[in-house]
Amino acid sequence: MKPIIYLTALALGIFGLAAGIQPDNQLEIFWGILMPWAVSITELFFVFKMKEKSPQLTTKVLMIGFGGKMIVFGLYLFTIIYFYSFEPYPFMFSFAGSFLAFHTLEAFVLKSLY
């Protein structure tokens, strides 16, 4: 479960750095980091849980996670863009940056498992 702690530390680091650079847009930066972090944490939790039961189940978790991520991120972006008044650039930069950072770290964690 150390990777979950690393992901959380990375999220806080990205937020602290971005909020320090753009203090007026802290809320947009927070919302941009929140969902990629939550999805990565959830997926890694289920991967670790299934790896204890049977390593073959991790593939099933990853396949379901891929489809679930597309739906969750689509709904999240739709909700944020249409129902929340915000500055789009800080949100999109923090969302895209944290998405790439968390999924890259998740790939390294998955590689280290096998």
C-alpha cells in the first residue's frame, strides 16, 4: 500500500506547487487534481486486493477500470464544465498534468508487481 501513500504525496505536491504559482486559482487546481487522484487510488486499491486473491484477476480489474475511467472522467468533465463557473486553463492544466503523472506512476507500480 506504499504506492497509495506516494500517489497522495504526489497529489499534495502538485497542488502545493500549482497553488503557489497561481494562488488565485486554488479551487480550480484542486478540482483538476481530485478526480485523477481518486481514480488512481481506487484502481490501485482493487489491484492490490485482487493480487492477494489471484494474480490473474488483476487483468480483469484493469479492464473494468479502463472502461470505468472513461465513464467517470467523461461525467466529471461534463459536470465541471457545464455546471461550475471557473477558470478553464488552470483546471485543464492541473487535470491533464495530474492525469499523466498518476497514470505514469500507476504503470510503474503495476510493472513492479510482476
